[in-house]
Amino acid sequence: VLRDDFRLSPGDVVVAAGEPAVLECVPPRGHPEPSVSWKKDGARLSDKDERLTIRGGKLMLASTRKSDAGVYVCVATNVVGERDSEPAELVVF
């Protein structure tokens, strides 16, 4: 089971370059409990990037760069399938 509705979809975030940014997401309820990953501008983010932390649905960027600006989507995945959240924009100035 994977319900349609995200309990919390990420919202737009505006930060100054060098500041940390946090995008929050609470996935839909599901059985088994869905895991959360993120996409930026349609491409899945790698957790190999040491500036990125994904913890319990939150995407944390330690020190934002201009190149981090874009449209982010939270993706909930379990054995049934996956659902994308509403998109959120990260603006870095």
C-alpha cells in the first residue's frame, strides 16, 4: 500500500549562498513504510555528495552554492511503487 497524499510536501526555500538549506518532506503512509529520496530538476540526487544529508525525509544542504538552485521533488518509494511530491524551488542568491 502507498497512499497518494504526502503528509508534508516540501515548500519553496530562499537562502544566501554559503548558508545551509533544509527541504522537508513527510512521505505518504504505506506498508511497508516508504523510503524517501530526492530529485533535483528531474535527476535523482546522490547521497555520495558530502554536502547533502537525507535524514527522515529532510534534505539538508550544508553550504549552498548557486548550482544548488533548482526544482526539488521528494520521492516516496516502497514495493508497490513510487510517488512524487509537489515540486519545491530552492533559490540561492
